[in-house]
Amino acid sequence: METLTTLKVIHITATVLLLLSGLGLAVLAWRKRSAGPAVTVQRPWAFVWLLMGVCMVSMPFTGWWLAHLIGWPLGQTWILGSSILYTVAALAWFWLVARLNRLRLGGGGSLNFTLALAVVSLVGFVAIAGLMGAKPV
């Protein structure tokens, strides 16, 4: 039973850290919007992006392990839905990081598309957190 509690804590902590880091970066980008969105990938904020990456990598493993320990079949609709949402949100996040880095280095790009990637990632991870909280078994 101790393993289950530890996994729940790790999984929930990763989710909360991911969402809070994203919120912090969004506030930073909003406050420094005259400097452009690429200000969020400068050196002092690399730790936040790294933290988000570690959280994103750990979530599928801890989620699968939790489902395995509890005995939930992976074919449940909410688990499949959150897996699809996770894939889309994670790909949008990785693409967002690449675009912001390109903007930081001076490359061109549409800021509207960059914002769309950020919104898709945010909505996906918030929806996953809602599905985790609701657990409509």
C-alpha cells in the first residue's frame, strides 16, 4: 500500500508542478510581452522548462503504474481519452519549446501559431488533470 501512496504523490506533484510552471511562464510572457515570447526560454528560465520536461516524462510511467496497481483496465474511456490528450498536449509543448527557441535565436515565425500551441498544450494538460480528478470509472 505504501507504493501506491508514493506513486499517487509523485503523479499529483508532477501534474501540479507542470501546471504551475506553465502558469509562471505564461505570466512572465504576459508581463514582458514587449520583449516577445522568446524571453521565456532565456537562461534563467531553463530550469523551469527542464522541470516541466521531467514532469511530462514521468507522468505516463507513474500513471500506468498506478492503473496497474489499482487494477484499472487501460481500455477504459477516460484512460484512453487522457492518453490521447496527453499525446497531443505533449507534442504541442515540444513544438512550442522548439518555436520559442527559434524565436530567441532570431528566426521568424507567426506569434499567433506560437500562442495556439501554448493554448493547445495548456487546455490538454488541464483537461487531463480534470480527468484524473474525476476518474469516471
